[in-house]
Amino acid sequence: MAERIVHCARLKQNLPGLDEATPEGRSALKLALVLGGPELRQRVYDHVSAAAWKQWKDHMLMVLNEYRLDATSDESNAILREHLEAFLFGQEREVPGYRPPEP
């Protein structure tokens, strides 16, 4: 079966999309569904590459840690959704007080 190619909203290139047949793809799409419902899930499926999702996972961990979020709460999901949409589809949001690690 051929890879599904999407024009990635984040990376602005045609790249392999998330694959529902893989554990990583299923997990990504499930998270998008939890955070934003069927519309966001479909938008991620149609417009986000697997490479961009990998970048989002790293960014999401930083957001969770910096905001000290409980990943199971509705309030945390609202914050994560805002950051996910900004990261993947628009301008990345700054996280208040975040300083990247020094080399």
C-alpha cells in the first residue's frame, strides 16, 4: 500500500501523512479527536505530516511541563488544543516563562 501524502500545513511540503494503520498514527489521531473533536481530527489527518506531528509531540511535552498541566483535565485539553492549532496550523504561541535549555 502506498504512503498517503499530504501538503503539511506546518512544514509547507508534500510529505507522508499520519497513517491510521500504525500505532503512532492511531495515537495521534485519537489525541486530536480528544482535544478538538472530529473536525480537528480530520484537519490533522488531512493537513499534518508524520514529521510535523513528531515535532508537535516534543512541543506538547514542553507545554505540559511549563504550564504544569494535568493531561487528563478538560482545562488542560483546552490549553493543549490552542497550542496544537497554533503550532501545526498557525503562529506558534509563546509559553510564559519558558527559557530553552542552554547548550
